[in-house]
Amino acid sequence: MTLFAIVASMVALASPTAHGPIDVRCSPLPGHNLGMATPWDGYVTLAPEACQNVRRIIRHKAWAPNPDPYPGAKYVPYPRSLDPIVIQDGLFVLLHEAGHVGQWHDGYITHERGCEVVRGCELDASCRALAGMSYALRRLGYSPAVRQHAVRLTRQRIADPRAMPRRYVGKCPR
Ligand SMILES: [Zn+2]
């Protein structure tokens, strides 16, 4: 799969959450940031490791290697072997940043009233990401069990104050 095809796939996965056209770029970011949104310009930037994780999910390689010495498949598409890091630091980051573009399209944030001054804005972006996750995985052909597993992990992560800074943490509406 070419980088162009990977980016086209990321755009397709993120568009519903972005509520419109979105451009995805892969580029190193300052600090330890995995993702950044520039909603008014309609694009998001993912750090190379986040891009790599999304790529693995797109290519159905977000699984543990098959422990069977005579494998029918190189990777095991079984929920328990799903690597949560790949989901959380890949697809979740993409959809969270796409959520900021969606907030922009909705008028929830504006250029003048950015996310940092809107109460609950980061949690809202994460909840938008959660809402878009099952769709994205279904589009990629993942089974209902895998999708439910990923959604459950993401919901737990959003509610866990040890996993994320305070303003990102909370409960999403069902
Ligand atoms: Zn954010």
C-alpha cells in the first residue's frame, strides 16, 4: 500500500467525524504530541508513530503474531490479541483530531474561541472519536467483536484519569 493510499484511507475513516472534508498529514510534532488539529484549515497532523499505528490498523496488522507454529494467518484477528496501544495511539488520535475539525464545522469552536478556552472541549473531541471508532473499524472490515472491544477500551481510557490529562477525562454520552 502506497503512502498516498494510506492517507486516502485515513481521510475516509476520519471524514464522518470531521463532518466534512479533511486532510491528514504525517509529520513530526513538537513535544510528545501524537496529533494536532488545524480545524480552520481543514487538516490534522499525526506524528509518525501515530501514522504508523493507523497504517497497521488499515492493513489488518494490529494483532499479535499468531502463536500457532503452523499458522493459517500471520496475525490473529482475535480481540484479546488486539494491541490497545495501536488502537489508542493510532486510530483514537486520528479520530480525536478529526473531532476538532468536526467541532469547527459545528461552530462549537471558532478561530477566536479555540479548544483551550471552551469548557469540556477536549473531552468532547474524545467522545466524537469514540462515536466514530466503530464505523471506522467496520469500514476496514473488522468483526463486531473486535469493534466492541476497541470501543470498550477507548471508553475506559477516556474515563481513566491516569491515562490522560484532566481536561481529557470524563464520561461520554451513550
Ligand atoms: Zn484535542
